Amino acid sequence: MIMNSTKDQIQHSNATDGKPPVVRSASSKKCWNCKHRTHAFKVGKLTHYHCMSPTYEKQHSEGVAISPWETLRVFSDSCDEHEFRS
């Protein structure tokens, strides 16, 4: 593809081929920067955390058994209860 103008270059750089655009910024709401995550651990090549969001904390205080599989998260996961680490 020959790009003749700056406009062509911008359109090409913004093309997503039908996929949602990837946002890469430190302010993105991901598990790695959430205050509810536990210490990181590796499973294979992926970094994982356990989520201790207010929902799980409340269930735990009420005596509800929570499976570790329920709270397991991958480094790049996100959720509605995300709060940035301070």
C-alpha cells in the first residue's frame, strides 16, 4: 500500500480490520493495577492473581465458601469493581 498523504497514514494506523481497538495505557482498568488483587503468580507463561473485590470480601464475611477458581484472574483481565492501586 502506497500512502500519499498524512491523512492516508492516519487512516491506516487507525484501521482495526473489524476488531475493537486495543487501548494500551497505564490508566487502563486491568487486574495488574487493581488494589483488590493478591500477589502475582505464574501458571505456564501467564501471570495470575486472585481477586479480593468487595463482592468476594462480603461473601467471605457472610461465611459463603468461595472457590479459588471463582477469584482467579489473568494479568490483563478487567471488571466493574476495579479500583486503581495507590
